[in-house]
Amino acid sequence: MISLRSPSPTLPRHRASKKTPVFQRALAGEGAVSGLGKFCARLPKIDSCADRERPLSREAGEGQGGGQRRRTLRLVVFVAVLAALVSMPAHADEALVTSQGADSLDVIDLSTMTPLARLPIGGKPAGIAVSRDGARAYVTSPEGKFLTVIDAKAHKVERRIPIAGGPLGVAVSPDGGRVYVADLYGRRLVEIDPEKGEMRSVGVGAMASGVAVTPDGNTIVVADRDDNGVSFIDAASFTRIATLPVGRHPFGVTIDAEGARAYTANVESDDVSVIDVAARKILATLNTESRPYTVTLASGRVFVANQHADSVSVFDAATLAPIGVVKVGEYPEGIAAGAGGSQVYVANWFSNELWAIDAKTLKI
């Protein structure tokens, strides 16, 4: 998965080149996103992707091939088997990329699209979220059953926090004082104090996946995949206050910058549920192409990564009218908006590429 963060205030700022692509997710940018994801960047040269075995997706079927190669960046390791939402703090100049195959987290300089560091994570890292100030990143490892705390500025692993079950989706509270982790197998959401390591949990639905927090920090939304719904959690009391049916097998969850709407990518019903967060009701259902997995918001538009269609569906965020479809690489799963919302980044799992889309022109 991928996450963007801004550099230390003492360093000169850089702007990612429009000619190079990237990807990941968290609480910032135009939308507050949280969950699971993928990302890629130019790393040491490796053998052809055709020589490597493809892992199976959590959802049945495989993507169909390839597409354009313009403004793409070659992936050198497989991204996480469990797709993660993308998290991007404002003015992010670095991307954090998880790879299950390499059991690592890569830090990518977005101005040059070159690696700055590779951190060993272990446990098949999947979800990643970054604190709003860009100081820390949090990576879930479903097989290792732990959360890794990263000093995002120093590019160092600080510690691991054990979490039983299958930690997958992850989000950070706006003040950075709490980290929320969805337990895929335990039907629960875990709240963690990253400083003290203290935690508590609340019951949610089956196969909890994506997680998102409203910008005011008051409400947490969890995708209950196998219950075909979402849970609403009151952050102060940490209680489940409501549930809402959505489409079939919701995975990624995104909340807009106002905290008014949430979006769930419903993998099996090929649509996105648009949710009024305050009223806890469905406002609309957006029909996408095959197997939508994750959602991001940029430049007043809704972008949805469609796994099996090798595409991104685009909608007007105000009217919810369809705008178009962008063909990308093979089996797109992770998607995220860059700083300022001018670029959208798509990680293509099977073709091992990261693509950049101009959010206005929809050109690669």
C-alpha cells in the first residue's frame, strides 16, 4: 500500500514531477482515506514479471492485461495481497510503499521517483496510514499479527505493537493520539494508544476491512466485508452506534474532507455506496466497472480503482454523474490523491506498475 507525507520543515520542499507517477493513503489531501493499499516506484532492476508467480487475490478472478506504458513506473516487488487504501498527508513529497513479497516498506522521493530507504517490516505488511503531521506511519501485518510504528521523518522502525487476529485496515485520528486497526478475523476494531501501547476494542461486522475517520475525529467508519455493510463507531465512547447495509463485499472506505460523505467500494456488486455520514443513510449508488476496490477524492471528483476492468471510474463529486473511465495497468487495487489533488496515483498489482492520472484532464 502507499502513503504520502510531507518532509521535515527544515528541509527544502519539492514538488513531484508531473511526468512521473506514484501512490498510497491516510487522513489528508482532499479526502480522508484509510484502509489497505499498494504502491510502487523505481527500485533495483529485477527479472521480468512473467517469470514470477502471481499470488491469488482475496476476490475470485484475475485482471486482464496491460494497457499503456506512458508515465508509468515499474514495480519491482509485488504489492500487498490485501489491497489497502491510500493515505496522503497534505503537501506530501514522499511515498511509503508496503510489499508483502519483500516484507518491507519502501520510502520513495516523489520529486525524482527514486527510493530513499527500505525498511524491514515482516509479517506480510498490508495496510498503512500516516499521521496528519507526517511524523509517523503505521503498518499492519496480518500474518505477523502486529502493527509497526515508523518514524516517517527519520525513515526508521520504532517498534512493533502485537495485535491478535488479522490486523488489516488502519487509520489515524486527526490529532495522532489514536490508531484504529480493523481485525479481519476477529470481528472487531482495535483502538491503540501509539505512545503507551494501550488498546481496547469494539465489535464490528464480519471480515472488517477498510477504516476511515471523519476529519473532526468523532466518527469511525468500518467496512464489514462479509456482512455487506458498514459500522459507525463513536470515537469518544468507542462504541458501535449504528450499522448500514451497502453493496456486496465493501472493502475500501473513504471519507471526504468535510466529513459529510463516506464512500465504500463494493467489490462483488460492482458499485460504490455514497453515504451521508450524519444521517447514516445511502445517498446514491455509483455503478462502476468490474470489481471496484478502493476510492479516492481529488479536484472535485471521485476516482474508483476497478480490479478486473484494469480501469479507474471517475464521477463528479457534487452531482455524482459519471465523467469517464481511464484505462490503467493490470489489476489496479490501490488508489490515492496526491498533494493538492492535481494527481491521482494508481498501483497496478499484476502489471507491477504505478500510474499517475491528471485529475482534471484524466490523462496518464
